[in-house]
Amino acid sequence: MNGITGQFSIGHAGFMAVGAYASAAYTVYAVPLLLGPQYASNGWLSTAAFLLAILVGGLVSAAAGFLVGLPSMRLRGDYLAIVTLGFGEIIRVAILNIDAVGGARGFAGVPQRTNLAWVLGARGSPSR
């Protein structure tokens, strides 16, 4: 929670949710339009779409972090924690009320493109 700088931030879940929903929305809405519906049967095309969806999720989450970090650059301690907590709550309420991402039901219809090998490969080496 404190990271390298020692600042207390509790908005990690909000940033992860923004990235996850952006990645899922990209996979469900944009990939079939860009690559056609038959991309799932092509192995390398499906893998490329999966990696691009991960990249899109990371970039959207980074953009959200930049937008939250820009006005709160000079905040420290409890005030930074309050801003990041507020961001997490705004994202939670927004996700619950946006029908394009499923609202309170959750985002349904996201194709499963990962397996244990992808998870272990993305995990990397354990940190000490």
C-alpha cells in the first residue's frame, strides 16, 4: 500500500477495475469488429488479440492513474488516501450503473483466452 515513496494509497482496486473492464470491453466489442468473428479459431490471431487486450487494459488504467494523479500531485498522507479512496468508490458506483459493462450483473460474455501457462508466465519470478 505504501510503495517506494511511502505514500498511503488505497485506490488500487479502482485502477485494476478500470483496466480489467477496458480490457474486457475491448475483447467483446472491438476485437470482433477489427479481426472478424472467426479470429477465435486462428491460434496466433487469438493470442495477438489477447496480448493487445492486456495492453489496452494497462494503458487505460495508466491513463486513469494519470488523471487522478495530476490534480492530487501535492497531496500527502491521509489526504492522498482520501482522494484514492474516493476514486475507487466513484469507479465502483460507475461500474454498477453502466449497462454497457453489465451493471450490477457484471460483464458477461467475455471469452476465456487464458490458461495456467499465461497466468504463470505473467506472474514472473517471485519477489523477495
